[in-house]
Amino acid sequence: MQNGIAVLDFGGQYAHLIANRIRRLQVWSEVFPPDADTTAIDGFSGLILSGGPASVYDPDQPAFNSAHLNSGLPVLGLCYGHQLLCQELGGEVARGRIREYGSAELRIQSANGLFAGMASPLVVWMSHGDVASRLPAGFEVLGTTDDCATAAVGDVRRNLYGLQFHPEVAHTARGMDILDNFLNICAAPRTWTMAGYAETAKEEIREQVGGKRVFLLVSGGVDSSVAFALFNRALGPERVLGLHINNGFMRKRESDRVADALRDEGFENLIVEDASEDFLLSVEGMVEPEQKRLAIGRAFLEVKDRVLDRMGLDSDGWLLGQGTLYPDTIESGGTEHAAVIKTHHNRVDVVEELIARGLVIEPLAHLYKDEVRELGNALGLPPHLIWRQPFPGPGLSVRCLCSPGVGADPPDGEAEEAARDIAAGAGLGLRVLPLQSVGVQGDFRTYAHPAVVWGEADWAALEDVSTRITNTISEINRVVYLLAPSALPALKLKRAFLTQSRLDLLRDVDALAMAALEREGLSRTVSQMPTVLIPLTSDGIAETVVLRPVETPDFMTARFSALPFDFVRKLAREVLSVEGVETVFYDVTHKPPGTVEWE
């Protein structure tokens, strides 16, 4: 029996992030399905209803045990959970006049309870299309935004609260304070620590592994390095083997740096395999992002099996270890009601089959990037490993967009004209680009067009234009800003696949961008800066580069980084000087509506 906070998961992108944030406040939190029996949460101090991709009026909405609302516990509903709370208690929910994605200003009506100690207005983070149009009896409005009259509501007497926004994400300015106030309302005990979690995780590893050993794929990033250290501490290095695979999609000299850094820390149980040709062949001729991700995930396991066979290791005596984090699971549609945003390489069908057979162990699977760094610190790993710039498992393959040479259907004329009007209001030109990228809006995956804008503007104006366009025009989920050259070339889509020459070009540009961040002391300011190569060209040869710096502690939401303009323009000139590059864009899209990676 736990005396903490129970989270009911309706499939929202941020459901486990809620539990993460509660744990950050030193209160135990556990996630349950929304139709769980009320006995499952006996002894908990409060209940949170998560967001989710469904609408409360959908016929196939997640099953919910409404008896939870009669438990007498304080309840906090978030986004879909807020709407469900209102509907279940006699209110009404309807499609909103406008969708809200990203930043909004909340005008607080009552600076008590959830909003104790806070000044109005408050910056909050939205991701919704529906609204609570009529409140249940006993509820009052506690806060509004320009586009949502019921952004915060509550029945203070019964300790029932609903927030249309997401206090759990880093970009709600006082989100942790709101959750802290809810914990005070619940009188929840503050007893949870990461040091305690580390010891629990070691015990769980020993229990799951039993008499077997662990074979871990080690990319060298933060997640796999921490997982490698945790397995070594729990089992001893003689029962753990790390495999770093050079998949051909790595940064410049990345594999050498990974091997050197880990061996310098005493990890001698690491082998390195160059399988770059295998991976290039696995994606030959592929264009569609999901198809590429699935092929790469399968290739990782094929190479792993080949290495096991070559070393004469009995696969029956090993479990596959992975440094999977919760964002990988949820974006891959890994919980019952979650929508697929993009399939991560550690969540392809072959891995899912191994998981079902109990052959995979993932000790970080309920953690987020900030918690993993804290765990790494608790395990004694050095800062240069804990704070490495994150790099996706599929590497540059998801940053090198491909095309058969035929563009996606453009948005209708009205949509592009509406986008042009919004841009023109800020003195900017606009063109919708003839390709698509992945996004996440209202807990759903989108695959829609980016739009490029150009002209004189500061970051605040670009943020406003980007947010207004993506909130109101469903055919556009991303906005980029022209950095160089000064005038937009007549870009058209060209036929392009994952080839050695394109990857080498991207490696050169990425190395230049990473060096510039380091030189200017911006590596800690930027959580991650993908450099993206897209097959847009005016001469049929040179291509376009997108710089995508973001700031985020957990990668569930992110703000584009407003780096110093002098630095950005200088970097753009350097990138433009690389042979094979003719245009440089800067991605000014938050997450949501755009994912951090373009694929």
C-alpha cells in the first residue's frame, strides 16, 4: 500500500510525466489504467486524471471507472482528464472555437488553492481542441485564457479541480508550484528520493535477470550509459556485456569517442561493431519515416544476434538490455490508449515480441531524461557523460529526409492564403514547403507541411507567427525561418535517399554546428540541436539545412531555442559555405505541435 498520488492514464503523451513530476516533489506516484478497481488506489492521498488523444464524446473513448470520483480523494483532471471530470459530474464538453497548442496566458481568478502564491497572468502550455462548455454544479472558473473560458475550474469545497492546460510540462511556468499546491491539498507525505530508487532498481534487475546475463546495446548517449552503469552495479561486469554498433548514421568520429569515454570510466566489458554497410542496405530506397525506423530497429537486433553467434554465446542465457525511456514508449503508442507518434528503434515489432516473451530488461523505462541524469549522478557517473548532447538511436537517418522526387499534395489554396495573411501581419513572407514532417498535436501524430517565413523579425514575433499558424491551419504543423541566403531560392523537391554522400554532408554540417555551440558556451543552454538535411534544391544538386535547437528537460514538450541572433547568423553563413548546401532554415516550432526530430 502506497501513500502517494495515483495517476489514471488515458493514453496522454504526458501521463507518466505527471508521475515524474510528483516524484520530483518527493511524493511517490504510480500509474494505473482508467478502469482500475477502486481497491487498487486504497491508501493513496490523491488522484490525477491524465490527458489523452480521445474526445469525451467519442464512442470508443477509454473505459473509465467513475467510482473513483466518489472516493473522497482530492482529484485533479488535466486536459482530457479535466473534460472527463466535468462531463462525468454533469457538465458539458464541446469542440472549441480554436485549437490551442503551445504557450498561452492564464488569467487567474482565484489566487488560492491550486494557485496559492501565484501572480496573474501565468504562462501555461496547451494541447487541445475540445473545451468544457458548461461546468458541473458546485464548480467555478478559476482561470481563463483568450481562447478558453474554462482553462482552470474547481469545486473547492470537495477538492475537485480541472485544468485544460498541462502543469506537468516544463513550459508551464509555475507548473511544479501548481502540482505542489495540489500535494498540499492532498496532505501527501514527501518521502521519495532518487537514491532510494537506484537501490530499488538494482534489486529489481537482480530479480528479473535471475541466473542469466545482460547484453546491452550501448549507443554512448546519456540513457544507455546510465543503464550500462546500473547493470554493472547491480550484476557485476562479468554478467554484463555492452555492444556499441556503428550503424553508419553516427556523427563524425562518434563511435571512437563513445568507446574511449566509456573505457576511460572503467567499462572494459564493451565491444564495438562496425555495421554501417548492413544498416545502409537495410534502408536502401526507403523514403517513408516509419518504414526507415522499423528497418533500422530490426537491423540492430540482426547485428546483435550475429555478434552473439560469432562470440559463441548462448542466446538463451542472456536478456536484451535497453536504455529505453518513457518518451520512447509513449510516442511509439506503447500504452493502451496512446496514439503512435513515431516508432522508436527500441520499440519495433521484433523488440515487442521479445518483451512479450520476457527476454528484454529496461530499468529506465518509467523515467525521463532529467531523472536519468539524476540517476547517473547518484551512480557516480562524471558530468561529461551525464550531460552529453542527446542523439537518437537511429542517428542521422532521421535527420536526413528522403523523397521519391514527387512532392506531397499541397494544402488547399485557402489554407496557404490564410497562413500568408498571418505572416504578412508581422511583415513576413511565407511559402508552404513541398514535403512533410512529423508532429504531435492533441496527443495525436500529424504528418503535415512545414512553412518557411522570411523577413525582419525578432524571436518573439516568430514565436507568435509560428503558434498562430499551427494552431489555426491543420495542414501546417511546423514553421521555419530563412537564415541564409538573404532571398529564398526557387526551391523544389528532388529525388533523394539515405546514401553515403548525403550522410557525409550532414555529418560535416552537424560537426560544424556542434563545434559552434561548444565554442560559444551554449551546449548547456540548448538541450539538443538536431541538424536536418532536406531534399529541397534550386539547381538539382545542393540541398537545404534546418537548424533545430530546443530547450527541454524531458523531451515531452520543448521550446525552440531563441539563441543570440549574431551567433545564429554567423553559424548560418558557415553552414552555407559547406559545399552542397544552398539554403539554411531555423526551426521556430515548439513541441507540440512539432516533434523535436523531423522524422
